[in-house]
Amino acid sequence: MIDTTVFQNKTAVYYTLGCKLNFSETSTIGKLLREAGVRTARKGEKADLCIVNTCSVTEMADKKCRQAINRLVKQHPGAFVVVTGCYAQLKPGDVAQIGGVDLVLGAEQKGELLQYLGDLKKNESGEAHATATKDIRSFAPSCSRGDRTRFFLKVQDGCDYFCSYCTIPFARGRSRNGTIASLVEQAREAAAEGGKEIVLTGVNIGDFGKATGETFFDLVKALDEVEGIERYRISSIEPNLLTDEIIEFVASSRRFMPHFHIPLQSGSDEVLELMRRRYDTALFASKVKKIKEVMPDAFIGVDVIVGTRGETEEYFENAYQFIAGLDVTQLHVFSYSERPGTQALKIDHVVSMEEKHRRSQALLTLSDEKTQAFYARHIGQTMAVLMEKPKADAPMHGFTANYIRVEVESDDSLDNQIVSVRLGEFNEDKTALKGIVLA
């Protein structure tokens, strides 16, 4: 038994970098601490405990983590500082040496945070606990809302793919997952708490089931039966794991939304081979075509990396033309960042920072054109929107089933409610459509 008396009336702040999975896990850590007696510090209040959940997907991510840690140490003098997440797993010794850091927890340890906090007295130097990546076995469940309307249900962790540019398998370990029964129970608990929408998160969620002998399609079908949850969204899923049966099931489901996020990474077959991806552009195009055949109004988000080693000017131009011809809605564009220990470092032809920026801007412009064209096709329609509580002095907003962002006049009674909205013109910065709530 952990003595939680030391945590009573203590305050904590949380800072998360990176993906939706990290935000979900931070929220779960916050829930554990609240149950132990720790409350979230109010704005401007000095905290007793700082939790930093880090990312390490790029060199810039590492830099942002260090900056965030240093900033929190200055803002909360004397606070007990805990760092976890991917950067903590990959470089626990380096993180432990950052001034003010007391505790570093790797991937295997972060779910057992309370066991490592002790009496919250600062250490003379940082103390690191991290299991070797090859020995990471545990799956720490997480289903949390934080300050969002949507719940994020972690269904899977780790990755077995070892793409040439990526450190995630080293930071999160091999693919593993919870059982369908446990995940269905977490979805039921979210519904009991008033949750109406759940996003399924993980590192490689289509690979779900390796640890339990189940499949992602089995999970989708089981979650679809949970009463009270109105909407599910499938977060990033590899194109080679997005089967036609999953697509067809989503098309016929009332609860799974016509919204997909599929990592492409490059529209060049030559670059995909250098990346060690497990598909080609023909397969990717076939998945987009299948989705649009059965769900013409589906939102399709796509991840793209520019400037990887080996991406010549010709390869990029081919990739651009391929992406321009896809019926997708939005591009999430990332500039390649060299990561120690990855196989990509052995590839010749390095792209300059200036050229990476040019390629990134070209794809971002293309993304804006595609997103605005998709939104424009829905102007004048009446659609169901799940409303979210607005930030101060901001319009209230929500999302349609196919993930169109809609702004309406603020009305607190609409928070977490699905309402009918007539979609109007774009807002000023063209990031949403203005809407009128119908009685």
C-alpha cells in the first residue's frame, strides 16, 4: 500500500508534448494523482509537483522538451519535477541531468508513478528509472477526457515496424494492447461519465491484438455495441492495416464516424522504400478510393514527411503530384529530422533546411486548398455537431460527424450536446464554418 497522506492538499501542474496518446496518458496520470489527494494548481499558483510528458519524434521535439522543463523549474521553484514520455525513455540519463529534475520515468514506469514519488522532497540530483526497450512488456490503460469534450481511449502501445527514420519503437517498445473486454469496459465507464465521443488512440492501432490474439476489427465491432457513446473516431491507422472490412463497417455504423487519418509519409514509391514503409502509392490510393466509394463525404487526414534523406527534387515533385490527385481533406506536414540510431542516417542525399521549408510550404498550401474545398461543399447543409465549451472570449465550436469545425454563438447549455446546425460561410481565418443552431 502506498501512503498517500503526503499528497494531501498538494498541487500539481502538467505539461504534455507530442501526440494524442501522450495527452491521454497525462490525463490518466492526473486522475491517479487527484485520487491520491493532489489537486491541479490554479493559474498563477505555485505548484508542489510538476509532471512533464515528453515527445522525441524529432530533434526539435527534444529541444522543446528541454525548454519546457527549464521553464517549469523557473515558474515553480522548489517543486518536485517528474519527467516521463518518449524523450525520458530514450535519454533518461541526459534528462536526469537537467537542472531541477528530480525523477525520470521510462515507458514501463510511468503507469506506476505513485510508487516513485516518495515524500516529494527534492533530490540532490535527478533519479532515473527506465527499463531497456526490449524488456518493455506492460500495457498501461488510459481512457481520459482532461478538459476536452472527447475521451481518448488508448487501445494499443508500441510498434514493431521499425521504419528507417523513426525512433518510436525504441521509445515505446514492441506492439502490445489491452483486451477487448477491458477496453469495452472503459468505454462504458466513459459513457457513464457523460462522454459522447471517444477517439481510439495508440502508436500503431491497426496492429491491435498481437498481445491478446484478437484483431482491431473485432475491437471496432465490440465498441460499436456500447450504449451511450454516440461517436467513435479512429486515429492514425496504417494504410496496409486499414482493411476493406473496417472501411465498410464504418460506412454502415451509426457510431463510427466517416473520418480517417492515414499516414502516407511520402507520395513517392522510391522514398517509401527508403523509409521501409509497408505499402506503395497504389495501395494508398486504393484505400482512399474505397473510402470515398462508400463514404463520399468522409474526412481523410494524411501525414506527410518532407525532406527525408534520399528525397530528391524529382521524387518530391512526383510525390506532390500524387498527393494533389488524391481526394483527401487535410495534410499534416512534418519536416524530416535526423534521429540518432536510425537506419535513415545511412542513406545518401541530404536535403537542405531551406529546401525542406520550401517543400513543406508547398504541401501546406495544397492542404489549405483541399480543406477549404471540402468545407465549401457543405455550406448550406444542416448537420449534427457535438459542441465543446469555448475558451474565454472565443466563439463556441464543435465538429460534424465528418470533422468539419463549426463556430456558433456561445451558449454554455450546449456544451457536450449534439445539436443540429445549419452551416454558413467561412469564419475570418477560414478555419471553420459559421453555423446557426436550429431549435
